[in-house]
Amino acid sequence: MPPPQLARDLAAAVRFGPESLVSRAEAAGPFLNLTFDDARLAEAVLGEVDRLGDRYGRDDVGAGRTALVEGPSPNM
């Protein structure tokens, strides 16, 4: 199936519940663009900030391990 058709089919088929952070999906060529509901997203993020306090944005996943980080370039 051509990617633009797949994107159109997905956009037509996907449904989001009333509590979803995503409000709609639309096809743009071969891409499926998702639009977030600003108010629900802000409420979810601020709720996490309130719940986690100073721990918000911190994580120990990968602590003590080596990670390779590459910047984008045309020759990757």
C-alpha cells in the first residue's frame, strides 16, 4: 500500500477517547500528523510536576552505563 494511502486510511480509522491527549489525526502526504489537546496535555504535565516535585525530569535509567549519542548528519 502506498504510504500516502496508508496515512489517509489511518487518519480515517483512528479514534481518540475523551481523556486522550491527542485530539485528532490527519494525513499529510505519507505522514500521519497527530494534534495534541493543549489543555489536557498541560494538565497532564503539570500534574506530573506537582506529583514528582524536584524529581520531575530526573531518571536513573542507564545510570553507570555508557551511551553513544550521535548528532544528525547527511552521512549517518
